[in-house]
Amino acid sequence: MAVPNPHPPPPTPSDSAPAVRLVPLDVLRGVAVLLVLASHFQFTFQAHPVSRAGLLLARVAGAGWMGVDLFFVLSGFLVSGLLYREHRRHGELRGLRFLARRGFKIYPAYWLLILVSCLVDDMPAARLDQLKCVATQLGLIQNYVCYRWDHTWSLAVEEHFYLLLTLAFTLLVRRRTAEPFRPVAWAVPLLGLTVAAWRCWLRAAHAEFDWLHQYAASHVRLDELAWGVWLGYLHHHHADRLAAFAARRRPWLCAAVVIGFLPPTFAELSASWYLPTLGFSALAGGSMALVLLAVYAPEGARPGRLTRLLALTGLHSYSIYLFHRPVGIGFGWLMAHHVFPAADNVVVVCLMGAAFVGASISAGILVGLGLEQPMLRLRDRVVPSRAGSAARPA
């Protein structure tokens, strides 16, 4: 799949961006995974709404699902950047090499999660159903058929998208023009409008909200990843103009964040017409604004302790995201057996939530250090990067 380009474009400032610029993006990843953790712990708030404060916490925590939308845009921005940089450095793309490197990153921890589920499941009671769901997980089609772990639907969406992205970019590079990725500038907005219209039609055609087909299916969520690719195109090919825009329009970018992320805190996803239709598009817009605010943030400020902790959480966000659900099951068992005190007030609920978040982050970091990082080092030896070494936060 290597396709040479006889007119490689010259380097741009984005290719030599300082490593510190990735720290705010790791912070965003940390915020996104904390939102997801809050969303999956919200049942405790809902089960014990003892005060208005408890109800408010339940509402805010219940909106944590929008962390996945932030993940999608961030992922599209960062992963497409690898392809943009590879083409800029070498004038070609090697799609199979890119997919192999991504496999080293994604699959070891994912397969470990599936193995753990097979070991702990009481499978004789429903062996065929369990085996079917494990098979769909292995085939990464769980967001269309059935799943053993419901949160892995987003991983299936991403993998479907990057297969399509690799194919599309390979075809674009075959055009052998000076700027083969220029169609991204108009194709992604067109895709975004089409998918948003499709979501509106689905919501109008179904009286009841269907989580699997209106929320988790790849073809109704690809636009959010694509918007990240679009932003990455601007960042890597029109960096000066994008930086000037971000500097001049910071208040407007902040307003876009509010418009995108505030409505989910006041409405239920399954009961709303707006959220699963145009709401996803607004969240993508708010996420792009957050990425711009992070990437083009004023330099010079020294990261504080909270920033470093969020960046560390973001660095291991993939493993944390994968293994927070098994941690949640174990935590629920402890709660059911009265290991923890009864959640009779908001303070106790918050302490229990903090314990769940801490246990999930600890488990993710352990998996990251024990499995993910060694596999990434092996990947760099077996399949070295052609996009340049990725900067890491200190």
C-alpha cells in the first residue's frame, strides 16, 4: 500500500511543534476518561437522591457519556496527524504499516480484557450467548450485534473508521498531486451534514430510542472522528492561519464548548430528540474548540500538580477506559455485600465515587505499564514509526 508522491510538500511549523503542546491534549484525554468514569458510576447517585445536591450530581454524572465524543475528535485529530506527518516526511503512505502499529497499541490490552471476561464468567448458564458475544468482540462488530462489554462499542467505531481512513488516504495519495489531502477540506463537512441528517431521520422513524442502532453504530458516529481528521488537516497544512484564528477567536471557541457540552447536563439522551441527532454534531464542534484551545494555548505557564496528574491519566486513558468496567463490577459486588457503608448521603456517595475512580485509574495504569508500554516498545523495534517520534509529556 506504499504510494509515492513526486511532489512532497515542504515542512510546516506544525511538524516541529514543541513536545509541551501534547500536554494539554493528554489533559483533555484525562478529562474525557474521568467523564466516562462518572457516567458509569452515576447509578449510585440515582439510587440515593437524598438532596438537591445529590440530584445535581446525578445529572452531571449522567452526562459523562459525552467524554466519548471528546475522545472521538481527539483520536481523529491525533491519529490522522500520524498519516499527515508520514506523507510530509516521505511523500508516501504505507497503510499496512500504519494499521500494524495501531494493532500493537490497541489489541494486547483489548484481548486481555476479553480473556479476563472468559475466565470470570459463569458461562455454563448461557454458554452459547456468551460465546457469541465474545466472538463479536473479537471481530469488532459488537456495536452491531451483541457485546460482552458494552463500553467497547467505541473501540469498534474507531477501528472501522481507521480502516476506511487508511483506504481513503491511500487513494488520495495515488492522485500524485502537490496537496493530495485537499479534498478533506470539503469532504468532511459534507460527511458531517449527511450523517447528521441520517441521525435525524433515524430518530424520527423510531418512536423508542435504540441505543445499539442510534448511538453505538459506526455509521451514525463516524462524523465525529472525521471532524478530528478535518481539524488535523488544517493543523498540519494551514497551521499559521489556524493559529491566528485560534488566537483571535478564543471567546468564540469557549462559547462553542459551552454550546456543545452544556445541553447533555440538562437532558436525558434517550428522551431527547436533539442530543442523539444534532447534539452529536454540536459535541463534535465543542470538542474541536477544546482541541484548538489546548493546542494553541499561550505558552510559558508551568504545568501544576493537577495538570500533571490529568496528563498522566490521559497518557493511560486507553487502559483506564478498557478496565474501568471490570473494576466497576468488582466495586458493585463490594457494595452489594456491604463492604462499604450504605450510601445514605451525598458525602458518602462522593467518597465511594472517588474510590471507584481511583481504583479504575490504578488498574489502567498497571495495565498500561505492565502490558501497553512494553508492547509499544516492541512495536517501535519491530515496526518503527515513519511519522517521527511522538512527543510525550514530562
